Amino acid sequence: MRSEFRDHRRKQVVRSQYDRPLLQRISEGLGTQYVYLGLPGPEMHDVNEWKDLIAKVIAFERPARYGPQRRNYEKLQISLQKSGLLFQCYYGDIERVVVWGHDDDNEEFVQEELISLYNLDFCDHISSRILVPPSEQHDGTGGGRRECMRFHALRKLLKLQADLYTNGADPRFIVLLTVHEGIHGDAAQACRDGGSNPKEVSKWLHRVLGTGDIGNGVVAGPDLLKPFVFRCFRGYCEGLHIATHFLPMVRYQGASEETPVPMAHFAVLCRFGHPRDPLPSADQSDKDFLRTPSMRASEDSIVPEPLKLETADPLLPPDTLEVAERFFS
């Protein structure tokens, strides 16, 4: 079950020292404010931090874990109303709302414009499961059960974006994704993406990096999460003619109401390719991203802290603002 989010200094540092400068530089380049889609939470910490850069918010809030189930949703609605921003607000798990096209109040999920900023700030693992009632199960079996719908939802969000994109529209957008830095042991069963399960990603790592020093089995924790997210998300985007560039992964110690948890934060620059191009152009190879040192956020700063898989032949930490400016130029 997902934990309730509690804000803390390390998360604030990621928002203000990593995300904020990047979003501001990109916004200046776009010459417009963002249309935001994501999980701001009832306190809207991220929206408030970036408010001057945002024109509209499309928000999702699941039932509360404790107390009245609608309390966080109702608090989010009040926060959005006070913000003065245009907004849409949906009640329910984002996966179910996006995949099934309506929220738990049967409000239709509608995306009428291109999203320029996705902030998918999850409080759990990338392969976490949500409760799916019998009426919404693919196989028609009885009884509510938990299913992994997150990958389906990610693909659906990107497909909606691609369906709205037309030649002449601004092709640029950014995706922020935050999850626990490990992967559940049953992720291989939860991910049905043909070659994107952890064991296959582990084999792919050996081929791409040309090294055997990361173990003969499945690598664990952030050393697996980083290539797993990269391979899945880049594959989804390439199928929709979207080029991507992954900025350095940022790790930090998160906090739930129960116990501290290690978190990983990804920032992905995205750009639709020209319709005449056979493939979306990309300036980042698999190996380049895997060799790019990850970062560590403390309570006052963000510094490089390479993973095991990044230390064999590391690249210098890139200037994320220069990379964004070059990719979006």
C-alpha cells in the first residue's frame, strides 16, 4: 500500500536546486508557462515552488490512507482554488483515471492541450500495484485484486500527448518521475513489456557496458532502477516519434509516516521528431546515460555520487542547464 507523503528538507532541495533552475531555463526558452500534469499532493509543494512558471494544473489525488478517504482530495481542491491557476482535479489513482478514462467520481478524464510539464511524483516503487475492482479487470475474474497499471498509464499519457501533437505545435516537454530507488522482486511478472523486465535489463547492462563486474544475476536497487526506467521510458517514447534525453538521476533519503525510504528522481527532456524524419534524433546513447554520474541530495546541496555501474568508465557530470538548452534549441 502506498505511504502518505511528508515533506522534508532533502525533497525541498531537489525542487529548488535541481528542478527549479531547469524548469525556469526551459520556460524562458519556450517563451511560455507550463501546462502541468501530475501529483502535487494536497499541500501543492511543487506547484507553489514553481507557481510563477505554471499556467494550468491537471492534478490527481488518490483516496487517503488514513481517516476520511476524500480529505486529501478536498484539501487539494481548496489549494488549487486559492492558487488562482486554471486547474482540473481528479479523484482516484492516476493509473486508473488515465487508463479507464474517468475518476472515482465518474468524472471523465479529458486532456485537451499538450502537456509541457509532467510531474509524476510517486511515493512507492515503479512497479507498485493498485486495487482494481472486478469490473475493471482485464481477464474478467471475480474479486478485487491488486494489479500493476503504472506502465500502462505511462504509455497512455504519452499516447494522448502524441495524439494531440500536430506539426507546427511546440514539440518540447519535460517529464519528472520520482519513485523508490529499488524494484519489487515480482517486477518481472508485473512488467509485460517484452524484454523490459529486470532480468532482461540486467543482461542488457552487460552488453551495453561491456563489463562483468556488476554480478551474474539481477542487479538490485538503483543500479537496476536507472537502466530499467531508461529502457522502458525511452522505448515508449521512440514508438511515438519522441526523442529523449535523460539528465542525471538524483537520489535522496525520503520520508514517509513510517520510516525513511531511499528515493530516485529522474528528469527527462522530450521532443517530438519532425514528421519527415524516419526516427526521432537523439544525442544520448544508452552507454552515455549509464555512465553519467548520479547525484545525491542532502539537506543543503546536491553533489555527484556515482553508482557502481557508473564507476567503471564514468563521464563528467553534465551541466544540466546547458544540456537542456542544447536539446531544446
